[in-house]
Amino acid sequence: MRSRGRSRTREDRGPVTKHHVDDTFARYAAEYGLTPPGEETVTDDPPYGDRWTTWDDSTAGERGPRPYPDWVVTDLGAVDTELGILKTGKESDVFLLERSVPGTERATLMAAKRYRDPKHRMFHRDVGYREGRRDKESRVNRAIAKGSAFGREAIAGQWARAEFDALTSLWSAGVTVPYPVQILGTELLMEFIGDGDGGAAPRLAQLRPTPDERDDLWDQLAHNLTLLALAGYAHGDLSAYNLLVHDGRLVVIDVPQIVDVVGNPHGREFLDRDVRNVGGWFTARGLDPRRVGDLSEALAKDARLA
Ligand SMILES: Nc1ncnc2c1ncn2[C@@H]1O[C@H](COP(=O)(O)OP(=O)(O)O)[C@@H](O)[C@H]1O
Ligand SMILES: [Mg+2]
């Protein structure tokens, strides 16, 4: 189907072998299939920093649940344009990406969460890497201990896959999470939570809600956690930083470490910890603390742990 330069895929380009002082972008571009500087003059790839859509590089199992929402761009001639960085983190960076069909009005914004290969991080953050993420680490360690042979990049890819799978389960359970569009290697593409101009939704932690808004957000949180508990999960890293609020709507994010509370001997502790962590933000803003304890109890019942 593809007529223009599509043979130059991420794989065809292969690793960038020349190591100049400033090869950061070139290496990065090769990893995510972006057109490196100068390349567009010798191939007919999209302009510098763009790439052909990766939609058809993902297999059926690497795409979000059907039916695909109508905003998902599935055209094979679409181009992905990087519009900027939303957040850099220790294990991943989140970018704003537009997928559009040249010559048409068809365009959509997505958040691209790229898990870092610890060896090829863009920035030097050797101190504190994975700090405070023991749950994640032990899960990977267990996988290694079980005999799975995978390298550093595979570990990054596993986290991306874990988050894609978690988003898929939660989306299907009705939890308000970003729709998972596709997973490819270490990159997860999901619904962008924000406005059409690329303005990202604030984290709950940034808000100063009125008492009515606070109570409404708490009700939405309780509703989402109830759906999670009924499906047998705790978020595992819940906080006012992993909840976005767009036009008053609460969206749960950052879910690679969701915990199967039924199969986990510490399931109840995970449920309680999530509620305590985010509950602290709400009680500091005037929520009746009894509601926090009540929610913990209710969730334990929903997950059949009490
Ligand atoms: N789907 C999304 N839409 C808009 N912004 C997002 C989205 N996903 C992540 N972000 C932004 O990126 C930040 C980091 O994402 P998160 O999944 O929490 O990763 P981390 O592991 O770095 O905490 C979020 O706090 C939010 O600001
Ligand atoms: Mg986070």
C-alpha cells in the first residue's frame, strides 16, 4: 500500500553506528523511526523529526480494544509529527504526537509514552533511577528469575507492554483511563488527555478545587476505584500526580504496575495504600476523613477481600 519511502522502517535503518559527540537525536530518531537530520533529502521520508504512521507496524494484539474510537487514525498514509514533550521522568518520557493524513483534515493528538532503555537514556540520571519503584522492579526481577532472557531494552519494552495491557483491561472494565491506541516496542501510544490545541490536562495535585468540586472529584475517584476493585485490581501507585482532570473529568493514568489484589498475598495492603495516598490529598483539602476509611472498606468488599 505504501508508495513513498516506506521501506525505510525502524528495522531497516538499523542501529546508528557512528558515535559523534552529538548523536543523541540521531540515536533517538533511529529508535522511534523519526527522520534524522538530512535524511529527508536522500529518501522520501517525511520531514525531519516526523515519521510514517506506525499503526500498521503493530499487530492486532498490539492495538487497542475494538471498536476503535472514531478519532483513531488508521490510514496507512498518515504521518506522525512530534509536537513536544509533555513530561520527562525517570523511567519514561511522555511526548505529544499528532497523527494526521496529509492533504486532509484528518488529525488526532496522542500521548506517546516512551519507556527508557536504562543504557540509552536521553538524559543522565544515574542517581535514583527506579527509586521508590520497588514493586515494578521486583516484578521484573521475578520475571528474570523465572528464566526469561531479555535485555535492558526488553525490560523497557515489558513495562510498555504491561501498561498497554493494563490500560486495555481497565478501559474494558469501564475505568476512565486514556484509550490505549497501540504498543510498539518501548513506545505506548494512547489518547491524549487535554484540549485540541495540545494543552495537557493538569494533574489533580495542581488543582485548588472548591468544596463542591472536591466532592465531585472524590466521587469520580471512588467510582473508578470501585470498578478497579470489582475487576480485582489496585492501581499500585495511586497519587494526586497519577490522576489528570480534564474539564472536570477525572482520568486515571500511569498504570503499568497495577496489582492483582486477589492473587496477591498483600492485596488488601495495596488497596489501602492507594486509598490512603490519594485520600491524604483530599482530606488536606477538607474532605471528611471518614470517607477515606469507608472507601477502603468498600473496596476490600468489592474485591472480595473482606
Ligand atoms: N494520556 C495523557 N494525556 C496527557 N498527558 C499525559 C498522558 N499520559 C501522561 N501524561 C503526562 O505525563 C506525565 C507522566 O506520565 P505518567 O504516566 O504518570 O508517567 P511517570 O511514570 O513518568 O509518572 C503525567 O503526569 C501527565 O502530565
Ligand atoms: Mg506518574
